[in-house]
Amino acid sequence: MKRFFLVVLCLGGAWSARGADPFDVAVNSPRLDDPLILQGDYTAPSGPGAPVLIMLHGLGSHRGEWAPLIQRTTPRGWGTLAYDLRGHGQSRRTIAGQTIHFEEPENGRDAAFWKYLPKDLEQVVAALEKKTGTERAKIVLIGASLGANTVLDAGTHLKGLKALVLLSPGLDYAGILTEEPMKNLTTPTLMIAAQPDLYAFTSCQRLKTLAPPGLLTWTPLAQGTPQGAHGVQLFNGKLEEKILDWIAGVTKR
């Protein structure tokens, strides 16, 4: 089943993390001579040994949904990079001024538009390495909903990452599949879903049977929050700390 999840958690697309630096990356658009500019916010780690977390939001949202996690990451001295997915937030214009939006009629769930997302992430990782000197082994990819599927897909091609975190992944969001990537997993991964989010929860139950031994930490939640049960709606002040504590444990290995 191909699923489309629309979780709009913050209106508008002009959010920017306080104290962060702009981080823009040019990626392929339908016109090869007219790149799309992905816009993001980057906060450097306080020391050379600290991890850098790259965060991918869900469908219909933007990088601002990661504010609750970023607020708890900064005191640890870790780096963060949250960017708007193509066609979302401020990542909607090419160099020449062409507008790209995920809701355009041609961008239905089977459209080639969505296949760009994992490749975009690979280019963002490459840009982070080149611009900041961040080592691949210090990078953690975190995704929610559609962003989680994108992280898992790209994570199988990006060897040497420190860890992956998947919030409410599905077997198939917008044609981005997860079963084969989970079979090919080579990176320690934390996977979280809440039981009321039936599709994500049952997808995770399937995915946990496919992961290579010793790489996947599956954290089922019995309930959501007053905000909901999907993706970053699960943030409640405690889950964020549990995620960061898990990453800290992996970082020390």
C-alpha cells in the first residue's frame, strides 16, 4: 500500500533556528541547468568529538518542527542541521526563480518528485562534509514520517554514518519504500512509533523482522500525546531526551 501522510505542525515556511547559520544546498531540479536551492539552518558542534544531527521533517511541514529537539540538543554541545525538503518551506525556488511545490498536481504520490528526496539528503550530507569538515562518522540522520523513510533509504547508501533515528516510518510513503533498505541496514538505528498510529506501528512491526541482528533498537509506544501520535507529534519533553540519550550511547561506542 502506498501511503501519504500530511501532518502540518507549523504554519508558514519562514522558520529559522535561533542562533543558527543559514545552510543552503543546490540540488537537481527537473531542469538540469537550473538547480533547486534547499534552505536549512546549521549550528556547529562545540567540540570536534560531538555528533551533528541532520533532521528531516514530514510531509506538509518544514524544518521548524524540530525545534523541541534542537532546544535539547544545543546544551549538549552537539551540532544540528535542519532543512526544508524540496517543495516545502523555503526550499521551493530554483536559481532561475522557478517555483517547485509538493502540492502541484503533477507531484502525486507516484511522481518522480519524491524519488529525489533520498538523493537530496545524500547531497546535503556531502555538502556538510565539504563545508564544515564534519566527519561521516559523526553524522546522525533523524527523520519523521516521510522524512524517516527518506533517512532509511539514503542511509543504506551513505556508509559510515554514526546512527539513524526513525520516527513513525512506514513501509511506503509516496513511493519511498523501506523493506529493502531495512534488510540492507549497516548503521545502528533507533525506530519509534506509537500504537494509535496504526499504519506506522504495523509497518515498524514488519520492519523489525527484516533488520540485521544487533543494529535496530525498536521502541514501541503505547500512546501518543495531546498533539497526536505521528512523527514529531510524539515529542513530550521526555521522548526527546530518550532519543538524545540513545544517540549519546551510540556515540560512545
